[in-house]
Amino acid sequence: MLSITSFLKLLKESFRDLLPIILVIMFFQLAIIQTVPENWLSTSIGLAIVGVGLAVFLLGLEVGIFPVGEGLASDFAHKGSTIWIVIFAFMIGFGTTVAEPALLVIADKAAGISAGRIDAFTLRMVVAFSVGAAIVIGVWRIIKGHPIHYYIITGYVLVVAATYFSPKEIVGLAFDLGGVTTSTVTVPLVAALGIGLASTIKGRNPVLDGFGLIAFASLTPMIFVQFYGIFVYNFIDASDIVVPLVAHTAETAAAFDFNLLSLAKGLLSVAFDVVPILAVILFFQYIILKKPISNLKEVLIGFGLVIIGLDAFIIGLEMGLFSLGETMALQLTQNDSNVIIYSFAFAIGFSTTMAEPSLTAIAKKAKEISDGKINDFVLRIFVALGVAIGISLGAFRIVNGGEIVYYIMAGYMFVIALTFIAPKYIIPIAYDSGGVTTSTVTVPLVAALGLGLATNIPGRDPLIDGFGLIAFASLFPMLTVMAYGVITEKMGVKGEHELEAIHLDELRHALEDAENMGLTTVNVHGTDKRHSYEMSFSAVHVIVPHDEEEKAILAAKDAGAGGVTIMAAHGMGLHEMDNFYNRLHADSTDSNLMFIVPTKKVDKIIHTILHDLDITGEGDGISFSYPVSNLKGLTLKSADL
């Protein structure tokens, strides 16, 4: 809903997401490197622009894109036309990828350091087409009900096979673009499409079948980009102009042009990227479904906010996150300790992932449709841990050298092995988590870190070694999330409906057993449960004068009695029996206290009462017990059971 309150809430969340990154960088900058960056003011302004731009962008998504996209997915699922569902899937995949802010940044960086071979626009088109094809394959799998791991394993084989033919300059970039494609715009729409289809098609499970589209969108770009690289490095000559990658300084960061002409050009460029999404939605809404958009005004305002927010976000990236990542990489490489580099990579990977809005959205959806079996916060912890490990290992590869393909192949082997071990419900979510982690906040900073390290470490090539960190950040969460599934399965974690079914089953058996006269049936205090089982109970009677009643009850309570039945009594001694007819109608003078307790407690209760009331000495009273059978309706504490 479009309101100031919604915007302020998103603004608060955006800066909350940036806070962990700022804290990590401040710690390493001030405590480890012990210098204040020269461009701290422009970087701070850039980070502020990122926060505001992201809030405006997300508000536009909520108002304009998400409601219409989810409605279209639902309408097509109910329409049941496979052809149109497939076409819609392709157009959504293609249109959303073209508008991905992270893809724009990485494509421009790749074009700048490839000696003119890689064209940024063509690269984006290749990636967008591959994502469109991926969504089509994923939707087809949901419609047919095929297990996801057969498709994913086949994809891994194709990725590895392509690396044998690809030039080494393109491999790291291709792996990175597999993660870049699943960002803020793509993830929610694609997830809504998959879960919507799985929820609508008879015989499909939203958990097992609904997730997985994001995994396809992460996998196919690796294949398509490698084939694109084979073409450009074999048929396109390098240009004489090579744009060097240098770390940002105060001068370069502060030199960002804020004149009206450059701002207008940037805004038009972003609008050109977002318009395809609007065109796809309007075409399918009005031409295919022939159904008007009920809140067209809000949708158009939403798209306007998306364009403004996206433009501000990109400006902030150039001023803030990207310059920050490259500057930090330069400073870290000048430090003598590689451990500091790995520690920074781990901390920044964990903090940026915990801040990812896309991950939060997917984790909540996973908890919702898994019936609470998956804890959304714990899932985010495991994903963030996977990203942190991945980026640390990726930094190790850059520092020490080595072919990225061997690392990735080893990771894929572990993923495939865990696929056959982990519970089925976690596998699609684990595959998707690999794409969700590399989103709006993570990509610019991680990519800048990798390129900065490769630029400043002797013997490293930014194009060959600089790319790849995002690939590591996409791979390792699959392993940690599947490990999370294995752990929860071993712990016997149940979903809410499973627990309810178990409770109802126990209650049903309890009700059946309650009619078995051979069993004792008791109620559990503080719950609505009953238990029936073989256990010996006894009744303990204590008859004492009224003024000793409270003392007797407290003594029995201390000895383990849980309840008492108090009855009025009147006793006569032996000397009164001779004339008892005159005392039949006398008022009660005593209390008959009855305690029904497990037989094992009888001795202690009687002993305590005898001792406290001195019944066997000078005190008045009598105590006795006897076994009881066919006991029903007694209430006990759970500790007594």
C-alpha cells in the first residue's frame, strides 16, 4: 500500500540492512587497518543514497510489480493453458533480469576490463535470455512433477563440461553471473510464480515443487555466458583501449557528476531497463487474459518509484559500496597478514547476507509453506554462514592462485552427495538459497572486493581471478542449508500440523484407553491431555480435629500429595461408645482428609503426617491407606508422571 508509513518502514529496514556492513567495515578500518579513509564523506553520502534508493525501489515493487505479478501467476495457473504459462514464464524471467541493478554493475565492470571483447548490453541480453529459458524449464518441471535434483545435477554436468571449452577469462565471470541474476526484482516474482503454480496444480506440493525456479535462474547463465565467451574470444579482436581497474580514491569518488544532464540520462537508462517488465505485464493482462488492472494508477506510480529508486541505488553503489569494496581490498592487500583478508571476507559475507531483503522474504515463505518446520531466522543464519565460508574460500583462491573450476567442481560434488542425504523438503529451498544470497546488497561489495584483490595482488589478472567470489557465495549456502535439513531431521523437528496430528492421535488413544477399566486415566495439570496407563494408586485417609486440618494438609503436600478431598467427620473414643445413641446427631468435630496418590508416595505421606501431627503420641487422629482400582478423572502434574 502506498503511504508515508510504508515508506518509513522500508527506509528503516533498508538502513537496518546496511548497518551490519557499516559496522564490519568500521571495525576493520579503525581496529585492524587503523586509518580513516580519505573519501569517507562521499562514501557515507553514497551509502545514504543506497539506503533511500533501496527503500523507494522496494516500495515501488510492493505497490506496482508484486501484486500484479502474483495475480498474473495465479490467473495463468487457474487458466490451465500450458503454452501461455510457458510464454509468460519466459517473459517474466527475461524482463526482470534486464532490470537487475547488480547485473548492470557487473556487466559494465566486465566490459571495462575485457579489452573491448565483452559488450555490456550484449552480455545482459545473453544473461536475460538464459534466465527466461531457465524459468521455462523450471515451470515445465512443476507442471510435469519431475524431481528437481535430476535437472540440477544435469545442469552441473553441463556447466563443468562448458568450462573445458571456455577461455579462462570468461569462467569466473560466468560463475558470478549465475548468482547476480537472482536479485531484488527477480526473486519475489519468480518465487511467487513457482509457489503459485505448485499450490494450484493438483498433486503438487508447494514445498517440494514450488521452490527451485531461482536455482534454474542461477544455473543456466553459467552455461550461456560460457558459450558467449567462447564466441567473443574466438571471433572478436581485442581493442586497443583497455580500461584499467583502480581502487577509488577521494578524488575519483567525489568526482561523480551530479549535473542535471547526467542525472536525466541515468534516469532514462533505468526507465529503458524497467519498461520491458511493464510491457510484459500489460500485454498478458490486457491482451491474453483480457482482464483490466483494478488499481492501474497505483501500479503506474509503483513503476515510477521503481525507476527512481533503482537510479538512486545505482548512483549510491558507485559512490558508496563499490568504491568502499575496492578501497578496502587495496588496504587489506597492503597488510602483511592474509588472515585479515580472510577474516574480512568472512565477516562481510555473513553481515551482507543477513541483511539481504530477498533472503528474508524467501526464508519467511519457506517457514510459511513448510508449516513451521523450517525456522526462518535459523535458515538465514545457515545461509549467511555458507556465504561467509564461500567468500573466505574465494578470497583464499585469489590470494594463493588456482583455477576456479576445480573449487566449483569440488563444491558441486558435495552438493550432489548431500542431495541424496538431505530430507526432500529442504533440497529445493537449498538450491534456491544459492541464488537468493547474491542480491542487492551483497553483489556490489563482494564483486568490488574480488576485483580489488586481483588488481592489487602481484601476478593476478582482474578478469581471470577477480571474478568468482559471487560464485562461491552462491555455492556454499546450498551445502549449509542441506546440512541444516539433515540436522533438523536428526533432531526430529516437526511442523505445526504434524505436531497437531500427533497430539490428536495421542488424545484419540487416550480417549479410547479411558474406557479401559483395567487402566488408570489421569488428566495432566495445565494441559488438555489425558494419559491412561497401568500404575498403582492408593487412597490415604487422615482423620484429625478441625484445628489440625491445615497442618495435616501442609504436611501431606510437602510429602508429595497433589490434592485433597475434605469431608466432615465426627469421632467417638472407646469411652464414648457406651452411650453413643445420644451423640448420633452431634456436630462434626473432625475432618476426614483423603489423598489419592501413586502408591510409591504413600509411606512418605503417612510418615510425614505422623511426625508433624504426633498422631502416635499425644496428638488426636488416625491415618490409614488402601489400594484403589478403576481410577478415572484424577489430575496430576506432569512431574508426577
